[in-house]
Amino acid sequence: MRTKGTKTIAENRQARHEYFILESYEAGIELTGTEVKSIRQGSVNLKDSWCSIENGELFIKQMHISPYEKGNIYNRDPLRVRRLLMHKAEIHRLFGKIKQEGLTLVPLSLYFKDSRVKVQVGLCKGKKLYDKRDDAAKRDAKRTIDRAMKEHNR
């Protein structure tokens, strides 16, 4: 029996801090059986991962999936390079944007869509230090305004 809907497994929060996310795409991911079981347990880390396009194929690198404890000989390297599945035309369009505009492909989240594992890949532009400071200042200002409104409404 297949389950319907989406369930988020892991998010790359650092990516939202380090980059401006211009566009996001959904991609399938090529996994082995023990990797899927390990993902179902939630033992995956996207923190330092990134994507690259080589020979017309999209790959995710440095994504850590912990070995499945009951997997014995079937476990793979936790940091192995995994292929992402997208249409050729989409990959070529992304490749053009990356080369032309100097953008980066970063995995934003990993989730189950129905019973399949999907990766949300973001086309990103790096933030400068002053952009990060500006975001932090806006977040703090919003927090103080919300706090003041809450106190005022009591």
C-alpha cells in the first residue's frame, strides 16, 4: 500500500542563510535499498552538500546518509556521489544558467512524495556578508515588533 502526500525528511537550513534562492526544482534521486531504509529512519544530513552537472547528468555530492545498522554488506559509502534524476532539457537549461550567470545548485530539502524520495534543488546566488547582516536585522526587527504587539494586546 502506497502512502499519499509529502513528508519532509531533511532540510538544508544553512542554504537559506548562505544563498538567495532564485528558483527551485524537484528531482528524483538514485538510491540503494539500505539507503532508503536509513532515510526512512531520518539519518541524513544535507548541510554541506552541493550539486554539479557532469556530462549532461546531475549529481549530488557530500550528502551524508548514515549506514543502515541492519544492512551489513549491502551498505554503501555514506558520502558517495548520487545521481539526481531530471529531464535532459531541464539539466541543459540549468547548466546554461550556471555557466552564464555564475549561479550555484544547492539541495534545499529531501522529502518523500508518495513513496518516492525527492530532492528539492535550488538555483542560488551567494549572499555577501552585508546581505546576511541585513537579513538578521530584519528578522530581529520583526521579532521585536511581534513582541510589542503581543504585549499591547494583553
